[in-house]
Amino acid sequence: VKFKYDYNMLFADAFASQVHSVTLYAFDAEGTLVFQQTDRGEMLAQPDYSMMLPLEAGDYQLVAWAGVQDGDGFTVPRLTEGISTLDDLTCRINRYPATLHGEPIDSVGYLQPLWHGSVETPVLTRAADRTEYITVPLVKNTNTLRIILQQIAAGPVDASLFEFTVTDENGLMAYDNSLVPNDGTLTY
């Protein structure tokens, strides 16, 4: 399996330069987990990087979460091969309790990069005379917002007089990268 991240403003594959960990899950035709593997570090930056799948011939759904292993920003449940299903695979943005204007909120600290990818494979043939490559395209789920506060009138700007937040109900993603409802409102 190869991975690519070309859905970006660079208009180029930035997988090797931006992704530092990737976990791949393979589910069989019934939706049961049959394989999972995490790779991280320098190996991902190699131009010939690919992940080998030790699977029998058949139909599979491949799901990847990239960036989850780079810190403590996300929680993905531990899955068990042969038991866990597609519906068990989620990714949750970690949050911590805080107070904003005297009200309790679920706050997100630094939001580390997170990518998701999924592909349903054609039938894997496992031909002995050739290597078969499957590419999983990744989309980036997180971004950094930069707010520039500019003073039009003369004099310095006191940054402590301003507070910017973004709120949304986007903290829990299913295996297909859709949002799971009723996870609560996050404040970024």
C-alpha cells in the first residue's frame, strides 16, 4: 500500500514531507478487522515507502489514520483482529475541561495534524510474479487558523484585550471520516 497526500495547496504529494505516522486498518468483505499496522518516522519520508499487506486474495476495505501517533491529540480505540468491525473504528479529538467567560467548555489545545484515507480494494490476486500496489489517498482533517490583529489608528495593540475562539461539533469521526453526532461542542 502506498499513501499520497496531494489534496493540498501545494498541488503536489506532500505525504513524505508532512506525515510522520500512519496506521492502516484492513477489513474483510464482512467488515471484520483482519490487519492493522502502524509505521512512523524516517521510513515514511523515503520515496519508495510502502506498507506490505500479508493478506489472502479477496476484497478489502482499507482505512488509514495518519498523525494519530504523533502526540496525544487524538484517541483511536484499540481494535482486535478477527473481532473488531468497521463501526468500532473511530477517531476522537481529545479535549480538556476549561472555563470561558465563566461557562464550562470542552477545550482543544494545540491541534496536531490529522489525515484520513479510505479505499475499497479491487480483488487482491496475490500473483506470485508481480507486486500489486494500492494507493490510499489522504485528506487532511485539521488546519491551523492564523488571526492577524492589525491596528489602523496610531498606537500599540494590547493583545490581552482580545480573545478568539472557534466552536464546532466535529470532535468524533467514524471510519469513513463522517462526523459522529452528539459528541458535544468543542472550543478551539
